[in-house]
Amino acid sequence: MAKQRLWDKGGALDEQILKFTAGEDHQLDARLVAYDVLASTAHARMLAERNLLSSEDCEAICTGLAELGEAHARGEWSIEIEEEDAHSALERRLIERIGEAGGRVHLGRSRNDQVLAALRLYMKDAAATLGAGACRVANALDEIAREQGTIALPGYTHMQRAMPSTVALWAQGFAAELRDDAAGFARASIRADANPLGSAAGYGTPGVDVDREATRAALGFAATQEPVTAVQLSRGKAEAALIFEIALLLGDLGRLAADLLLYYTQEFAFISLPEDMTTGSSIMPQKRNPDVFELIRGAASGPVAALVESLSLTTKLTSGYHRDLQRLKAPLFRSIDIAEDVTSIMAHALVGVRFRADRIELDDTLYAAERANELVVREGIPFREAYRRVAAKLAARTGGND
């Protein structure tokens, strides 16, 4: 049996055109199948409530969709390139499973609002997962602060020793920013939390009295996006917002990794790492390399590029749907996968980080600002005069004016 697409009218599609227009959608859409099942089920039940679908057909559709979703999760079928995407694949298999009733599910919708409903449900879940991942890394840092927090550390500005700090202050600073990233994911998901179903191809469903509030409630969206013409205009904004938050998260994790890499150098030697967390050199027998943190440090480059890619795709598009928007999936999914991978490995790797109190020394100059403050409090002099006094004493001691 020829593979049917939702738009098929009986004519054959040129193979080269198919490969180019379908692209990698048949592979990317694997993660959207479960969400398309949810959205299609909600749509079918809404049609039945509006007497646009019989209760028998509705139950057959909902049961068939559930079974197809479960079979896909078990790896029993996959989307083929001839089907283009998850939506054609599900509907074709639904018709094969339950007969012509399966062809009734598409009343009152288009692939445009269908894919966006599945994509937004997926993005909401992804944002929650990424926020939880950021919090797990923060929790691992909290554990470092609890276990090793009293160990002294020099605080740096301009890569120069500046003021005294502690492992607790260091770890808690990063933990706070990672929790801020988690809050950012919650904010980013707001843009995805609007029901697009009922907007169809971008101009509603003339002649079909759909209930957009019913599908909104069934799918747990916070609001229904109005007017229908705004739905396609919003494409790319929720995606870019989520990628932006991913870039911020990986930027924070990259800075954390950069500190750990510096602290692991033989010149600093502030930390030790277990042997099973480091790799070896193919030529230098003495080497143990902290590759995991180097890869974490470099991970942000992907989402930063993906953010530019996603923003560029929607720039200067006219209103309505355009096939260009299909290309939003790849940078979005790639960024999500990178972020999930990096947060997981960072939380795992932090367990092995041990600060070496015996290798960390705080020299007397680190207390210069504290001494200036004490002079102000004790003698009531202006801070600038206290600053000069302390600087003069340090210069006399070292024989210079650094």
C-alpha cells in the first residue's frame, strides 16, 4: 500500500522533491508522536461533544490512537520518509487499524495547528525537565557547600587574587544562578502554554463550530491563543525563548566548568578528581585529563548558534504559515538534547570534586579591603583615605606600588 500523506489527492510526488521537503522531519517527529496522540485525542473528543463525530467513532479513534502511541513507544513502528511526519504516519495507521472512522479525526484542523499543539506540549515538558536538571546541579553544589564549605578560597577579579572567599560562597553563587535558570525555563514555557488548536491553517475553521476551550482544558494549556491569525505569527517565539534559556543555562555551567578546570591545573591544584572521571593521554603516561569539564565548557556554542538560527528563520516572513518554519525543529531539539545531557553529567561529576585545603593558601594582601573598612569604622575617616593608608603600607612592605 502506498504511503498516504494528509494532503494526498492521488498524484505521485517526485522522489527528489519528497526527500528535500520532508527532510529529517520523519526522524525528528519521533519525539512528538506521544504528544500528537494526546492532542488528536482531545480534538476527537471535542468533535464528539459538538456532535461532529459519533460517540462510536470517537471511542474507536481514541482507542486506536492510544494503541498506536504505545506501539510506537515500544519501537514497533517508526515514521517513514514517504509519510513525511508524525501526523500523516498516525492518521494512516489509524485508518488501517479502525477503518474509515480514522479519516474523520482531521475535521476542523490543519497540520499547522496540529504540529504546533504537539510541539508546544513537548516544549512545556522539556522546559520542566530542563528546570529540574538545573536544580539537580544546584543541589549537587549545595552538597559541596555542606561538606566542604568551610575551606578557604581566594576570590578573583580580573584573574587576580582579590578577597578571601570560601568553597561555600563559591558553590552557593553558582547554585543560585542555576536556580535562576530553572526559573527562566518556567518563564519561557509561558509562550508555549497557549492552545493553537482551532486556528487550523491560520484562519479558523469556517463552517465547523469547534470548541477551542474544550481542547485547551483537555490539554492543560493556560489559555487559548487569540485571534487565530496570531498563531502562525507566533511561530518561533516560544522556540527561541526556550533556546535562549538553554544558552543561559549552559553559559552558567560553562563558567562553573571553567573554574573547575582552572582549579584542577597542577599550578592551582585546588581540587582533586577521581581517576574514573578523567581520561588519559595516548602519548604522555603521566597525564589525567578533565575532559568532561572541557566538553561542558564548550557545550554552549551549539545552543547559541541554534538561537541565531531560530531567530533568523522567522525574520521577514510575511503573515500566515510558511514551510520555512519546519526548520525550527532541528535547532530546538538539538539544544534541548545538549542541555539535558550536560546538566545530567555535571550533576554526576560534581559528586567527585574534592577541594584540597592543604593546597589552598590565602596571602595577607587578600585582607586589604577588610583593613580599609576597619579603619573607616574605627577612626571615622573617609574610605578613600583608609584605602590610601592600606595601599601605602602594602607598598612599603613589598617595595612597590602594585
